[in-house]
Amino acid sequence: MAGGKSGAHWLGTALLVAALAGCGGGKEEGPPLESFTAEEIYKKGEFELEAQTKPDSAIRYFSEVERLYPYSEWAKRALIMQAFSYHKAKKYEDARGAAQRFLDFYPGDEDAAYAQYLLALSYYDQIDEVGRDQGLTFQALQGLRTVIEDYPESEYARSAILKFDLAFDHLAAKEMEIGRYYLKRGNYTAAINRFRTVVQDFQTTTHTAEALHRLVESYLALGLTDEAQTAGAILGYNYQSSPFYDDSYKLLTGRGLSMEAKGNSWLNQVYRQVIRGEWL
């Protein structure tokens, strides 16, 4: 009898999967989804998510749970799975929409941290696609900061910190790329503005040493030796092991100049902050 019950249970599960599978394609076959419970539709969504390379069918089932049973516990679970599935499908705007709905409807839920992380991730994973438009990078930074500040004890906070640093570094890299472009073409004032942004706003990134060296180059090209020496002084104070320090040292000493703070430019304020240990 036990074997008979087991066989009957297996057959029932198989029939449920088969019936629901008929609802997953473009043609509606078998019983309508309305005839199944929220749990049954949700579990079919999970099954499709694991079985299929593309999560489109899973997304449909999770969406139907939310539509047919909007106030159920399964609708809440289905909504966070929608966000995950959309992200997996690289449908980032849809992923953001589902994640934001979850945060709006269930702000105190235990999965709110994950929803916020998915929201930030949907911006972060597009960073390399945006070219010179850094709007999505700023959105990623804002979303990751929210994870870090609002959910510091969650399992996603550490990952958010790492990704925040990488996104921050990405912004600095873009400033450097544009600055080098201007420098190469002799537009020294425009180049200085880009390198200054890195030194002042992105000083914790990996690009600061090069930015200081490029400032030395740019200021020397303009004949502004005090500024060039001060940039060299900051570089020497913080980055003596950097190859950019060696390059700036050769440039300055080759002209009979030293790596010391001189004059009263914006760089002198930075230098004073460095000496007091309030910066870098």
C-alpha cells in the first residue's frame, strides 16, 4: 500500500507539472492558471527557473502569482523571484521595477535587503555598457550605499562595499580617460580640470597617483611651476613607491625644480590636508 501511495503522489506531481507546462508557452493548453493554487504556480516558476536556460517562463509564472493572488504570502515570494529572474535575463529595467515594488510593499520584510541589493545590482551590471554616460554608475553607487547603510548586518553588505569601491573607481577611471584625451591634444586647462576632480573627489581610488603626475605634466606645459611642484610634493608624500613618482621626479628635477609645495593654489590646501593626515 505504501508503494501505491508513493506512486499516486508521483503521478499527481507529474500531472501537475505537465498541466502547468502547457500554460507556459505561447498557446494555452490544459487547465487555466486560475485553477491552480498560488503555491502550485509559484513552484512551477521555480521549476522553470532551474530547468530552462532562459528565465522567461519562470518570470511569467511568478508574475501570474502576483496577479492572481496579490495579497498572499506566495505573491510576496513571487515578487522577489521576479526581480531575480529579470536580472538573470539581463532585463535590468524590469528587475528594478520588481525590486522597487517589493521595497514599496514590504519595506520591513527580511528579503528587503536582497531587493535593495538587486536594485543596485541592476545598475551596477550595466556600468560597462554606458560609455561616457555615468548616470547609471551614480545610480549604482546610490543603491549600493543604501544597502551598506540601511542593511549593514545583512549578507549583502560586504558585497555591496566591494562593488561600491569598484564603481567609484570606475568613475575616476572615466575622468582620467577624458583628462588624458585633453592632455594628448594640448588642451591643458581642460585636462587639469579632470585630473583635479580625481585628486579632490576620488582620492581613495587607484587613479590618484597618476592624476597627480598628469597635473605635473599639465602645469609644466603651461609654465605654472609652483602648481607643478606642489602636485609633485603631494605625489612624493603619498606615493614614493609609484612609478608615477619617478616620472614626476625626473620631469621636475630635469628643469631644476624640486618636489615641494609652493604658491597658494588649490593644491596647497590639499597638501596641507595631507600633512595633517586628514586626507588619503
